Amino acid sequence: MTVIAVIPARFAAARLPGKPLLDLGGKPIIAHVVARALAAKRIDEVLVATDHEGIASAARKAGAEAIMTEPNLPSGSDRIGAALRGRDYSLAINLQGDEPEIEPQALDALVDAMSRQNKPQMGTLSAPLLAYQAADPNCVKVVTDDQNLALYFSRAPIATSRDDLLAGSALLRCAARRHIGVYAYRPDALLQFLTAPPSELEKMERLEQLRALELGMRIVVVPLDAAPRGIDTLEDLQQARQRLAERTL
């Protein structure tokens, strides 16, 4: 089984422009993400799909293959599809370019889950949801069945205590988990996903994984003990620098 990790990395991030090239412990952020993917035992190739030559150069220096893609592609999934065009593979892993602390073992666990007998079309990750995050629309929630197959993803407080909602509690008891936006696709599932129009639920919630559910795809959700800390803001970057400094003392 050939597993390719593709890291979509745009230069023009809305909240933190040039994010993949910002310094983290003496290396650009994209180099840390590439290193994490290369350290995963179940990943055979690592590609960086980008619209910026500086990011491509940093990716190559870190040991990945860089694929130049059109700057006007609508999503990271489209960028991944463009990077994989014409390639033979068994699984594609969509690893965001702002996850420099993702554990390689989590990526291996995702590949393992996709290899199981029920053969899901897609896979993703989840982590424990803290009580205050249940009502946070910036924190995407996921609920699964007893086989860890996704039932629904939402920004709303799903699978939440009725009594807490009626009482207007600030801290909600919730059976959902926090969704981590790392995906695995089988080739036919990625093609079906990219050629289908955005679904109504997807447009309403602004969550593209709902398109896959509405297409009838089975999405296995691998539970992690803790969420990796992505970098969306300057504050996130400063905190990541502090954590890295503490680890190297």
C-alpha cells in the first residue's frame, strides 16, 4: 500500500500571512510539518502543494517533494487533488501546513484505521472536547457510532446535555469530541469528493467533510488522547516557540 502525505501550504493566509515560512526554533513552520510526516512509519512519500516558490524551496530543503499548484484553487482539498493528479497511490493524507506538533504516531494510527476490514472511504482524527469548547463555533465537534464511524460534524453544541442547555449553563456536558482536521482519502473517494458540488449542509456549517457524509461516505474517526496545537495566530506561534524552547533546554 502506497501512502502519500500531501501538505497544502498557501502563502496568503488571512490571519497570519506567510505563515509556512515563519520561524519556529530556527526553521520555517513548513519544515517542522514535513519532518513530522517523514517520521511517520506508514507514510511513503511527502509532498508539499503550494503556490509560492519560497515555500516550495523550504519544503525541498526539509526533504519533501514540492508541487506548484494554481493560486486560485478554492480549498486545500483541491490543492491536494491537483498535486496527486497522475500519481498511483493507495491512500492520501491531507496534513495541514500549520500543524508542526502533530505526532507521527497519530498519522500512523490514521493509516492503520483506513486499512481495517470495513474499508472506510475517508478517515480523520479527534481529541477530547473540553467543557467550554462545546459551545464554541470555532471548535468543530464530531460524534461517532460504536465503530468510530462519523455520524455528524458541527460547529454547534451537538450531543450535549439537554439539562445543561435548558439551564443555560456556560459549561456543557458533551459526548462529542473535538475534530482534528487531518484527513485520509482513498483515491476514488477523493475524486468523488472533488467532483461533487458543495452540499447544503457543507455551505451552512462551512465544513467540507459534511459533503462526504452527504455523499454516503464512511469516515472513520481515530481518537487521540490530546489535540495537536496548530498555528492560526501570532499568539499561537509565540506559544509554539515557547514550548519548543522548553523542550530543548
